[in-house]
Amino acid sequence: MSCSKRFIIECPESTVAVLFLFKQDDEYGEGEDDAEVQQECLHKFSTRDYIMEPSIFNTLKRYFQAGGSPENVIQLLSENYTAVAQTVNLLAEWLIQTGVEPVQVQETVENHLKSLLIKHFDPRKADSIFTEEGETPAWLEQMIAHPTWRDLFYKLAEAHPDCLMLNFTVKLISDAGYQGEITSVSTACQQLEVFSRVLRTSLATILDGGEENLEKNLPEFAKMVCHGEHTYLFAQSMMSILAQEEQGGSAVHRIAQEVQRFAHEKGHDASQITLALGTAASYPRACQALGAMLSKGALNPADITVLFKMFTSMDPPPVELIRVPAFLDLFMQSLFKPGAKINQDHKHKYIHILAYAASVVETWKKNKRVSINKDELKSTSKAVETVHNLCCNENKGASELVAELSTLYQCIRFPVVAMGVLKWVDWTVSEPRYFQLQTDHTPVHLALLDEISTCHQLLHPQVLQLLVKLFETEHSQLDVMEQLELKKTLLDRMVHLLSRGYVLPVVGYIRKCLEKLDTDISLIRYFVTEVLDVIAPPYTSDFVQLFLPILENESIAGTIKTEGEHDPVTEFIGKMFVPSSLLYVRSYILKIIFVGGGLQLIEYIIQALLCSFQFPFPLKDPCGEIFL
């Protein structure tokens, strides 16, 4: 028996009752042609599964008010009833009965339905349905309560930014308290009320999470702020006000500068907004000089001379005026980039302005400058000039730089010099033939990275970024053994960076290399060996969670041998059983047992456990043999 016949047989009373209920309703809108109304309604009844549509009752009412016949309705609705939704439910029940988890079945159905909706979504039909309702549909409020369907609306809003129904839905989602989810939705940037709410939530999330949370959330936040000029101006205006607060103001100022850098890297010229929100408005000559250089992306002697005269006067402008990240980057390129040409008559002006921005400390109270501390200005200027002469001297090779290492190490203690040297090393070692011409095991430029890591904790992310770039670069000009030796040298720099406190990002990167299977296993083993040689307990649970799975690979842990009876892997595992990491280790052992793999690692763990306890008697197996 077909589905349509079964539907009629199983529920004839309710169907007829509904039909005659509408048949007896005498209300009818005048001015409509009965034949046209009947034809329109019959066309809808003939569509597939129309009986499942929310508008079925309204259509039935119009049809009967126009004098339609119940028999035609019953025939069309039953013949076109294919029970798509009911069939899906039946298949889902079958899957659950075969052992599939209900949650997995639900996710499969929802994801397939999402893909169909995205593929066939028509914004004009959506707007027409939304307009006909006259109010917020109940089904829409129910949908936004579920993460799956909210994610669907986000994707649709990105694809159809002009759809009124989707714009309204995004606002509903924001009103419901889910504004933290819509930072990537461009539609939210077009509504001030929604954008301000999302901006507040996103900014609070970044401020509460520390440096790691900043790195994680900043790209999405900056992308949202840089959606358009109006969003950038609004967000930067708000952050400039918050940056003046004593508590948390410096952190907000840092975020604002990171957003400026993001906008600059994307090719947007936001220099005029940056200067207008700062103190540049009170110094029009300085504002004009800064604006010209920022817009062109290059320094020039004329504008530098204007700034030099102002910042060497008795009443210089505020130092914040020249502490613009994009402006300081221009100094790095002019003073530390190999091959950069600078007018020697004006070089001291460049150095003075950079040193002034990096070393001068001002005290302000009630928008009035109380004091200016220039104690470190002279020494900073001297250090910048010394390193500039060493780095940009084309006649000095690597051997000549080795003789100047002590001088470089002294100057690197100044943060601005360290940043300049880091940029210089990056530009130098990125040359294609650099490593081909090197004969030393550790080139002097890489050795300088160790000193930067030692002296400046805030530069650790940039150092690791450079090492990762070099590690992943294809050095085709070197043979296989030379490439392995070079990568071991880079791993040595990473281990040094780890020893200076930058632990989790370094280990996390090596863990990703192992998971991606794109790195020679001997290099991973070399890294593990070096790390085991420098670390000591106690170990944090975060470190154990990252490092222990690396040891699960038998090609790594099983081949690490040392002279004598010393086993670094067993020693590490034996010393990691501390309260902070014991729970994770226990769950990890259970995962290995039930999922499989890592049997040698279990042997290490059992051996370490046995060695860590003192037994008052020898342990025996059931046959009486002593095995410990």
C-alpha cells in the first residue's frame, strides 16, 4: 500500500473534520476572483509534501472560502505526500537500532540539512516569507536557541549580506546573548547596535585571557574591526578612550596598535584616523609630516627634519605621537635592512627620533605633562648607531662580525636594538644562498637569536616565528645531509628558546610536526633528546599533555639510548607523577590500553612507577619466580 493511501485510511476523520471546519467558515475577502484563488491554491496543494507546510491551514481556508471542493484537496494532498521528514525519522531510528550513537545520527542529519539549505537558499523568498508573517516567526526563535542552526545563519549571512531576514536574525541572535559567536559575521558590522555589543564582548574576552588568548582571538577581532571605515573608526575611538584608564588602559592600547598593524598589513591606509585619535591634532606640523610618511610607506629627510627639530626643542610634543607601530617599522627598514640607503647627513636625525620613541618616559597628570625622563636617550642612540654601522656595512662578512660579537651582545640589551637585529637577521638569512655560503656549524646570525631570546622575553614569539619559517623552508641548494644538519641547528635554537621560558609554543610546534608526518623522525628524536637533557621536575600538566604523546611514538622513545644504565625517557616518566599531572597520565594510560598503540610507552610508565615505590618484599609471579 502506498504512503498516500495509508495516510487517507489512517486519518480520514481528522482530515474531513478539518476540511469541513474551513468549509463552514463564511468569512471571505471580497474583491478576489474565486476561480483564480482556487487555481492558485490547487497549484500549492499539488506541490510535494505541501501538507507539511506551516501555511497549509491558511491556504485551505482561502480555498474553501472561494468555493473549492474538499475532494480535490484530499486527492492532491494525499497523492503528493511523500513523507520526506517521516522517512528521515524512520532511517534515523534504524541507525540508532544498529548501534550508532543518537548524537552522531542527529549531527549527520543536521549537517546534511545545513548543506542543502546553504545550497538552495533564496534570499528573496526568505524576505517574502518574513514579510508575510508580520512578526517574528516562532520557528525562528526556536532555531536560534540551537548552536547548529545559529551556525547556519552565520554562514548564510556571510553569503547573502543584503538579505533583510538574515540581518534581522543576526540581531535576534545578538539580543539573545550570543554576540560572542558573531565576530566573523560581516552582517553584524552593518548594524551599530549589534556591532557595539559584539565589540564589547570580544574586547572583554581578549583582555581576560592574557597573551595566549590575544594571539588566538586577535586575527578574528581585527578582521571584524577592519570590515569598513565606519567599524574601524568606531572601534578605535572606543579603544582610545578606554586606553586612558589607569586599570587595563595599557592592554587596550596594545590591542589598538595590533589592529593598526593588521590594517596596515592588509593594505589599508588608516594613518589619518590614527593621528586624529592621538595627540597629533595639537601639533599640525608634526601631524602633516607623520601623515605624509605613513601614507607613502617610506621615510624622507624633509619630514624627518621637521620631527627632529620638534623633538629636540625645549618643549617637545608627546612621545606617544611617534610611537605608531607602522612608523617604527619604517625606521627598522631604513636603519637595519641590508642594502638600505640613508642620507649620511641626516642619519643622526633618524637615530635620534627612533631612540627618543624607544627610551623617553613621560609622566602625565590631568592631561598635563609633569616630567620628561631622558636618562637613557643618549645610551640608546649610541647603541642604535653602533649596531647600524655593524649591520649595514657591506664590507663586513661573517668572520668580521664574530670579532664584534661582544659589542653586539652589549647593544642587544636595548630592546629597540634587539628588535632591529632580529629584523636584520631575518632579512639576511632569508637570502636563498645564505646557508650555502656558510661554513660554521652555527652561523653568527643564528647565535644572535639566542642572545635575543635570553635578554628579551617579549621577543620570544617573533624569534620562534623566524625559526619556524627557516625550518619549513626548502633549502634545495643544500644536499640531504646538509639540510638535516641545518635543521638540527635550528632545533638547537628552539631548545634554547624553550630553556628561556617559551616552553608550550615550542613543544606545541614540534607536536604538530609529528602529527602532520612531514618532518624527518630523526629530527623529532633529536629534539626530544635535547629537551630531556635540559628539563627538570616539577613538570606542569600542560607540558606533560603536550610532551608525553610525542614519547608514544616508538620510533622516538624506543631508540633514545645513552651510555650506562641512564634512561632519560624512564627518568622523565618517573618524575612526572606529581599531583598536577597524575590525573592526565592516568587517563592517558587508559586511552592507550583501550584504543591501542604505545605499548612500549606503557612499559616505560610501569617501570617508572615500580621504581618510584619502595616495596618491603620482592614481587613474584604466580609461578613463584621473582621478577623485581
